[in-house]
Amino acid sequence: MANLTPKQRRFVEEYLSNGENVVAAYRAVYSKAANEKTAWTNGARMLKSTRVAQVIHEAHQRAKKRTDKIMERYAITKENVLREFARIGFSDVTDIVSVKDGQVVVKDTDDVSDDARRAISEISESINESGDRTIKVKSHSKIAALTALAKHLGLDKSDPQDDDAIDDMANDQDPERIDRGEKTTEG
């Protein structure tokens, strides 16, 4: 940012730090009272400046490199994100706890599958004044995970893309068959 004036430098910093809102950046640096049109016009003119555009481009390149490094380090891929949503969305509480003789029994974490463990957001224990223990097992939001999966699959659209599949599901005489791992006669 060595080639920028102090105001240009501040404009770039404001622009990059507030979600690239040109109006807010212009108002923060040049005129708090500027109306929307004036702020947008003058801010857009600032973005067309060769020096300002170059600094913003370089900042974007540095940010992309940092993001790519993080994505690589933590294996953030579309497949991994979908897998985590699926683990949460299709988790079953009985993979973690069971009820025996009216008592809730929490399984040892060594006996819980990786998928089930990843669906858990919290395990806590508290002991009240009389010494009674309470163990709480909380999972991530299934609704949020299923909503994200549905959106990815396009199921959130008003016009389903595969009406035949939905009709087949609606008319299935034994819908629990899928839960049992059985296939339909067609596939």
C-alpha cells in the first residue's frame, strides 16, 4: 500500500474489512454525510483507480492463498462437508445412549462409531447437592444438517427435479425398507 495516499489506504482497509461495501468504505473515509448515490459513485471511482485496484487485487490474492492453505490443512472439501452434514442429519441417538430397565445408559466412547461421535456436540456431567449425577449428551442440530443437505440436493426448490422418485416414495407400501437397508425391486 506504499503507493496510496493515506485516505486511499484507509478506503482500501475499510472496503476490505466491511465485506467490500463501497458505500460504507467511502462514507467512513471521505464523507459520513454522503448520500447513497454520491457515496457509491465516488467509491466506485476509487475502485477503478489503478493503484487502489492493484492493492485490492493483491489483498484478494493473499487471502486466497491463506484460505487455500487452511482448506488443504483441514481437508475442507465439498465431499467432507457433505459427509459431516450426513453424519449429523442421519445420526441415531441409540448409537450413543440406550435405555435399560428405565435407566439411561451412555455407551463408552470407545464403543461408539466415528460417525456417531462426530454427531455429538457436547457431553457434560453435573452433580447436584445430594450427589446425583446427570449426564447430558447433546448432538448437533439435525434440522440444520438436513436443511443444508436438502438445499445442496435441490430439495428446497418448489418444483422437485425428480417427481418419479417422490411419487415412488409416497406410494411405497413399506417405507421402512430403506431404513433396514433393503433395496427396491427396481434398484
